[in-house]
Amino acid sequence: MVTETQNKQAVMNAVEAAIKEHGTSREELIPILNDINRKIGYLPQEALEEVSRRLRLAKSQVFAVTTFYRMLSTKPRGRHVIQFCESAPCHVVGGREVWETLQDILKISEDETTPDGKWSLVTTSCLGICGVGPVIVIDDDIYGNVTPEQIPDILARYS
Amino acid sequence: MAFYRSHVLVSVDPGCLAKGALEVIDALHDELVAQGLVDEVQVLETSRIGDPVQYGPDMMVYPEGVHYANLSVDDIPYLVEEHFLKGRIVEKFRAKEITVADEELGAPKPKEVRIVLRNCGKIDPNNIEDYIAEGGYMALAKALSEMTPEEVIDTVLRSGLAGRGGAGFPTGKKWQFARNSSDPVKYIICNADEGDPGAFMNRRVLESDPHSVIEGMIIAAYAIGAQQGYIYCRAEYPLAVKTLNIGIQQAREFGLLGENILGSGFSFDLEVRQGAGAFVCGEETALMASIEGRRGEPRPRPPFPAVKGLFGKPTNINNVETYAVVPQIIVNGAEWYASMGTENSKGTKTFALAGDVKHTGLIEVPFGITLREIVYDVGGGIKDDKKFKAIQTGGPMGGCIPEQYLDLPVDYKSLASVGSIMGSGGMIVMDEETCMVDIARFFMEFTQDESCGKCVPCRVGTRRILEILTRICEGKGRDGDIETLEELCREISSTSLCGLGQGAPNPVASTLKYFRHEYEAHIYEKRCPAKVCRALITYEIIAGVCTGCTVCARNCPVNAISGERRQTHHIDPDICIRCGICMQVCNFNAIRIN
């Protein structure tokens, strides 16, 4: 119970901080959701409800926006999110092998989280760094020219 | 204070210390004493000069600015005698120029003309003074002090600049529409939502030369009378967002943004808006919806943004590249810009050249250059000297152009005439080993996934096309599929709401037109001519060439290969998953695809 209360408090704090930063006008909705998503890792229902109350927007509106954008998640994410670029330039230089290795090692597929809550695996659209493909991004760290052999070493850097 | 005629800075970073930098310093000091130069040459310790792995121990000698590298104690007496006593630079100790490979943007290749990319990689993007030193903000000063807004618009109009986001609408005309609106509140937007896979021209400009875009936007705002501007940048480009924010902050500090810019009485400010991952937001009406905090869904036009745009106000929206060339046009004049290009497309265009060419990366070429020149002169030809098959232009909504049109001069009209588009500037070169049905399927997968779902033709139609293409690639193509595809292409492009849906069938329509025989081979002969589609190929071991070395059998992930040592091996097609590993590991080229 304690952790649940703490979690709820963390969510409310994140909402509060985002609104303090951006204000409550409609055009700030996406920046606000982005901030909360970044801090909590996803957008829990309480967060969406609180945002809808504070911005005086229908819940359906907030939910509609949240589910439209790929980077906003309504599902809990792991402590570290691995983004894999699924675009053609990365695909043709060995991206598929990297993607398969990631799934093999973590034993999860796209858009899933490991049972210990450490890793989430998602795909992303082109990151525009096609000169160094295949590319993966873990949290904010970009890794280019990735080979399947490097993946265990890269993953070991995160606790 | 002692006066030295020469200063030597020796690198003492950990890498150089490990390689004996301190011993080198001691030897240098001893030798200078021995030669009686110790009062003329000062030795200082400094941090890293070059990469210690490549160069250490190394030193810089001033005032000449010579970089000596890979020095050992034994080199010092000769160096001191030659350089400090006789005044001769010792070439053999000089650091070899190790060019840091810029894989995106190398030195200009033959036939390139760099206007948009001129500062990229040359100036510090986080320092506005670097940009100003290269003539930056001169155009803004000229526009604000010597030109009326109408004159600015007239100059842009006469330059022939057209929308570099891909549609090619004359920029000056767009500005005129926004200018003519009587509404006192107007907005200006920079579309930096560069979503085409493999296209990164705009990212590079934003990260390497943000002020050219900021300056172009201020000039545009002055021309149309806008007070507030937004740069809508996709969230996948965090560094571009950061660089832009630094640039905007510095421009404010220099009085180039904000109230009363350069004392002209004109006020304007800029803000960066970040997307949240939606390809369709590159469409202008969807982009504005996203800035307003809504789902990024396009709406029908008219009304065009110049009449009713952001927050219902007149809005001018241009691409990154369009704004980035505006300052150049203002400084050098409309005639200068219009002197480059063709009858209907003026100036230069950046492209991201990718695929099977020798030199991939960013290029900037004048309009009118032929596709052949781009592939063979700028791109250096096809990799491994294979045969050219097609070039795909315009991103996922573009078409595939076959060899017969290689001598086509590139401009907006000519590309449209062969069923493709200019688009934002992606260019993918494909060699003979590319299956055109597979390529069409790949692009359709992308557009189908990115369709926002608002209008039926795009939402449902792209899915039907994808299903049929997938079936054909799996060897389950049926008689009548080609005709159905053609009908779908026609209807989706004529009835979809926005550019995404209207352009989505292009990869299919163009490959159906130019590579129809490949579709027919897949459907009627169950054969993939390029040997790509897995369901339509079999791997076979050639008897007589196979030495029975067992390498293939040991590497096969599904144990589909059998055979005794020193006997010809055999692949069981029912177990084989067509992964191709056997072919890669075979040392005798004994495996072929049928």
C-alpha cells in the first residue's frame, strides 16, 4: 500500500511540475504529456485524469491525443527503454539481426517489458542518423553501427 | 616578464603520459639548455591536443602552429636542432592529417553546389558569432533597413524559390497571400518534421547551421507581418531541438529576436515545438493541429493556411531548407539564385543519397542535373560495379524511376512527369539485386502504418494494397491482382484527404508501370527475378563444385543440410528457411539460388 501511495504521489508531482512549466492552455497539452511521460515512463490513468481536470478538457480529448502519438505510452514501461530504428536504411545494413538479438536476449517482443521491470523494447521511426545504422537508442544514449555481438556489452552498462 | 620567441605546448593528458610525455618534456628541456635556447623557447604543459592513441606524445609549436606527433625521447635532439636552432620545420615528425570521416557530409563531390549546406561542418552551431563571421544576419539587417516587406517578397518571388518540403509551391506567392490578409495577428511556422525514412537533410542543417533557418524565418515574418513563429521539430531529433533553443536564446541576446529588432521597430519571437512521434504531422494542416495540442490529423484545404491557419489565423508555413536559403537570396540577389537551375525550378536542392551507390550521404546539386550525374558523378556509381536498376525519389510517397529515364534533368515537373515526386529529398538507388515488388511492399508497409486513419481511402485502401503485395511476395499471387492494384492506386490517390494518402500509391503505381514483368513473374510463374522473395526461391548445392567440407551443414540454423564428409551435400527445401547463411559461409561458391 505504501508504494502505491508513493507512486500516486509521484504521478501527481509530475503532473504538477509539468503544468507549472507549461501552464494550462490547450496548446500546451502535448508538451505537458511529453514531460509526464518522460518522468514516469508512461502516462497512467490518474495522470490523464488530472491533466483533463486541470486543463478543463474532456477525458476523451486527452486520451485521443495520448493514443495518437507514438512516443506517448499508456502502458507502463521499464526503467530503461530501448528504441530500435525500424526504417529501411537501418534494415538493409543488418538491422534485422540486431532486432532479433535484442528479442532473444531480453526474451520479450516489440512493445513489451521484461517481468523485472528493467527493460522495454519499442521500435521508432527514422532517427535520421542513417549514416551509422543500425541504430538503437537506450533512454537518451544513441548507439550507432550496432552489431549483434555488441549488444550484451551495451546492455551491461545499465543497472 | 620574460619574452620567448617560441612556445611549445606538450600534451600531458593520461594517454600521452602513458606513452612517455614527461620523459619527452625532460629531454626537451635538457636539449634546450644544451643548445643555449632555454631563454628563448618556453615549454608548457597542456591538456589533450589530438587523439593520444593516434598522436601521443604530441606537441604544438607556436608561433608557427606546427603539430608534432608520436615523439620519443630520441627524436628530441634532432627536433631542437632543426626547428629551434635552424628554424626548419621537421616534416617527418609532423602529425599526419587524420581526416575525421564525416559519413553524412563529405567534401563537395563533382557537380555539387553548396548553398544551404555551405556552413555545415564549418562553423560552431552553438556560437552565433561564428555564423555572423560568415556573413550571417547581414540579410536581416539589409531587409529591415533597406527593403520594404513588399520588396522582400518581390525578391523571393523573382528568385524562383519554391517550397523545398517537396510540393514546390512558389515561396514568394505563399508569402504574398499571407501578407495580403488583413488580420493583425499572423503566424509563421517552420516545418522541421522531417519524417521520411533515410532523409536527414533538414536535421543536418538544424544541427549545423540553425541560425540560417532562424534568420530566414525572421525575414519571412517581416515580409508577411507576423509577430510569432514556431519551429515544429520532430521528437526524434533531440539534438536539433537543443541546438535550435540555444540559437534562439543567443539571437535574443543579440537583439535579433524580440522587441524592436535592430532598432527597426519590427518585433518577432520564435519558439520550438516538439512533436511526439507521428509521421503525418509533416502535413501542414496536421502539423498545425499538433501545435494547437490536438491529434495531428489533416483537414481539407481550402481554406489554406495563408487564409486560416494556426489558431484560425493567417499562417505562413515553409520547410527548413526553404527558410535556410532566404538570407542568401536577400544578400546575393534574386538574379543570382535564379541563374541556377532550370526553366521552372531555380536554385539548388539537398538530397540524402542512399542505397546501392558508392558514396552515400548528403548532397546539394543545382536543379537540371540529370539522375545519371547524381548516380555516377556525385554518387560515384553503383556499389561493386553492379547494374543500375531504379532510383526511388521523394520518400515513401515517391516513385521508382527506371534506367530509361536516367538522363532526365531533375526538377519538380520532370519527376512528376515520370510518376514520382521531388518530395523532401530522399533518394534511394537500387541495383539489379533489388526486387521491385518487395520494395513496393516495404514502402506500403510504412505508409499503411503511418496513415492517421481519418479518411477511408487511405486507411482502408493502403491496407488492401499491402495485403495483396504481401500475398504476391509469398507466392500466392492471383490472376487479377495487378488490375485490382491499379484500380486501388487510382482511387486512393484521387480521393484521399492529404498528401500522404494521395502519394501513398506512388511506389506501387510506378513499379507496376515500369517493372510490370516482375509482378507477372511473381504471380504467374511463381518466380522472383531478383531472387529476394523467400517464398519464391530455393537454395541448391551444385554437385561437382561442393567439396563436402560440411561448413554449410554445421552453420545451418535449422539443420536442413545433410551429406557425408567429402560428398556433395543436399538442402532439404521443406526444412530450409532461406536465411542464406549457407551461401555466405561456403568457401567454394557451391550454393546457388533458383
